[in-house]
Amino acid sequence: MSEQSTWEEVKVTGDQILQKVRELVHEGNVRRIIITDEEDKTLMELPLTVGVIGVLVAPLAAALGALAALVAKVTIRIERVNGGDPAP
């Protein structure tokens, strides 16, 4: 079975960043989150592998809180993992 990934974008305000990222982490099928500013400059890139999620919760929340204080609007790019076709 091969893995395929898809991308989606969500625009949020600075005070919504932490809440949206928490929702995405709990979904379980998110591989990577990239947060960019209004000028499309990457502010933060978060790889979300299973082993990393538990370790990063507190530092991630602190970093996102600091980021929220600095920006008004951001775009969150989400890479999702989709199961491919089953092997014959």
C-alpha cells in the first residue's frame, strides 16, 4: 500500500493559530504543517511524526503563542497522508 499526500490551506488570525494546530494534531492524518505570513514567508514548519508529537506539545504551544503575538494573519499549509490503493 502506497501513501499519497494532499495539501490544503487554511487562513487564520494570529489568535487562532494554536487552536487550529491543536485540532490538526489530534486528527492524526497530518504529516506536516507549514505556517506562513501574509507575504508567503515561512514562519514555522512542523513535521508531525508519531514519535515527535508527544515530545513537542509544551514547546510547540509556547512557540505558537509567541508567534500569535507577532502576526495578524497567517496561512497554515497542511500536508495530509491518504492511504493509497491496496496491493493486489
